[in-house]
Amino acid sequence: MGLPILPGQSIPIPPRPPADALKDILASLVPMAPETVDILAAHNRVLAEDVTAAVDLPPWDNSAMDGYALRASDAAQKRLPVAFTIKAGDVPPPLPAGQAARIMTGAPIPSGADAVVMREDTDETDPQVVVLGTSTRPGENVRRRGEDVAAGSVVSRAGTLLGPADVGLLAGVGRARVRVSRRPTVAILSTGDEISEVGSPPHPGRIYNSNAWMLAAAVLEAGAQPRVLGIAADTQAALEHALRDAQDADVLLTIGGVSVGDFDFVKPALEAVGATLDFWRVAIRPGKPLAVGTMGRTRVFGLPGNPVSSFVTFEVFVRPALRVLAGLPGPHRRRVTATITAPYAKKVGLTHFIRVNLERVDGVVRAHPRLQQSSGALSSISGADGLMILEDARGNVAAGESAEVMVLREAWDNTRGL
């Protein structure tokens, strides 16, 4: 049950442990209802139906090579007249006994023929062909009708995450549209009088709206559809108006205004539009002032305004939620155990997510902490391979100790030693 957000009320509970918070978030979610889309739009989405082939693939016996179609038993004659040429797309006549047909790769095998001799194994002396090989077997270089896919067979099962080859297979059996899990729509609302739109002239006291576009890209990567709403001014009335505009979204991400400052109006604005709050604050650094709740049918995540805090809370809590809503397999990023290469100062009580670069040396994964660990250092996220997770019970960490790392960029395996 969500907690009603009452005017002036503080939440009388300590910050939630991150594992408990994530468990509760995911337990409340179910995948979106499926929709029917064109096959290209189905790429990287989960199939919601079994797809059965309406046709054989290939739909007829065809040549696997450029060469000559003939009866295998006629190849022993060595020299055969060429009756006609068959290219892909032709419907050839029957092949007379004792003759050959010039044939191109993918072209239909004429009735009467049962083998194809590669062009490289012949001597072309138009209008005849000389077979140079010592023997030709029936079925040689012939792709049989239905040998790839038989009509009536299931080519893709419900629950399949569709990749490029899967899309090609759907097209190959004639399916132009399929039912897939729907991508959740994610509205992204920035808050703060200090924020300027990207592309506007620099202004004293203002910073560009980097968080919204960072999160929009992260939403796309997570398998959802972002909608950047713009910037709400630091007044409760402006926030309420913007929140009402977001009520048609499946998920709403607000950026900033969820802490305890004089101009942090997100929580009272949510209360004013009828939202409930499941919890506020999680025991992590960076990203402690995270708010999670519901506004009608819309799931709401109030993310902190510092860019690293916003990024970390998205990765830890929002990305898995979006993947569950999208029906995608494996909501969590891959984790590896790594050895930290430099000491890190930490107090007991909060789980820290520290930005690291990874390399593999002699089979051991090493994690190099980024020099800049400030929650406002946007560039420190851009260059990071992962987030090393130091649990709440750990204190200062010495070089040589190990911990799990949430991998953000799989490319590190290829570029740094694997």
C-alpha cells in the first residue's frame, strides 16, 4: 500500500535498504499488454505469440550454387547439351533427359533434374557443357523444399526476444506483423529554475538540461519509449500542471526537487494531484533522496537532481522496472567480481556505488576507481565501465579487496583484456 503524501508531512521511516526497495518495486509490476506491430518495430521486443510458418522455406527445391542442373546419372556422359538458362525468379520447364540447364544460385530446380554441378567443375563450350568431375550424386548442391522451415511448423515461440535474424525469419515465412510486448512510455520531467534547454544560449546561473537527455537515452536502451516533457519551474503550481500532463504515461521520471530544500516541491505537488508514495529515500550513495510511488495508473520515480545520483538511481531501480514492464528477459545488468586497485574511504551505513574502469589481467578483473566520484561530475559517468557496489556494512576499502561490479559497458571485455 502506498503512503498518502500529506501537506507538510515528513516520512517517519528511515531510508530503505536498496535490495528491499528494488524487490518491492519489481514485485508490483507486470508486463505491459501486447500489441501488434510491423516486424521491424518488433526488433528487440518479446514475442507474445507463437508464429507458425504459412509456407515452406525454401518454397521449392533450388540451387545452392551457380552451375548446371542435370540428372546425376547423365553426368557420366561428360558432354551434355544446354537446354536453357534458369535465373532466380524463373519457373523453368521440365528438363529433357540427357541435357543440362545453366542455373543460378537460388533458382528453382527444373523437374527431371536432381543435382547441380558447380560451374567451376565444368568446361563451358556453348551450347554444350563438359562435366569435369568424376562422379555426381543425386541431391548434390540442391537445397530441398522446406529443409529450413516446413509449412505449419512453429518458427518463433512466445517469449522470444527478437533479434535481427529472428526478424529475417519472420519475413522469410511471410509474416509482416506480429504481436509483441508493448514498450512502456516514460515521461521525463525536469524541475528547477536553474535549468536551460539544450541548444539555448548560455545564461548566467543556468546549466543545460543534461539529465533529461541522459535519461531519455537510458530509457531507450532499457527497451522503453521516452517522452521528454521539458522543464517545470520551481513552484508547486508549475509542477502540478506538468504532472497532470504526464498522467497518460506508464512511467514518470521527475528530476530534482525530491530532497528537503526550500524549493523542493515534487512531493507536495504529487500529493496535490492524488499520488501516493510507496517510499522516500534509499540507503545508497549517491542517490539517497529517491521517491517512488503511483499517480493513477502511472508509476512515478522521483530521481535526485545531481547527474550521477540521477544516473545511479535509474540504473539500480528504474532500468530493471522498465525491463519487467517491457517483458524483457534478464532485468538486471551483468555483475562481475573485481579487485579494487586503490583505497576507498567509506562509512558504514550506506551502500555505495562507485564509478570504475575495468580490465582483466592474468584472469583477474581489476576495478580502477575513477578519480572523480562527486555526484555532480557528469563526465565521470561517461567514461565508466561499471559501478562497484560496496554494501552498507562495509567501511573503508583497501586496495586488493574484492566486490561486485554492475557492468555498464560490455565493450570493456573486448578492449581491456578478455
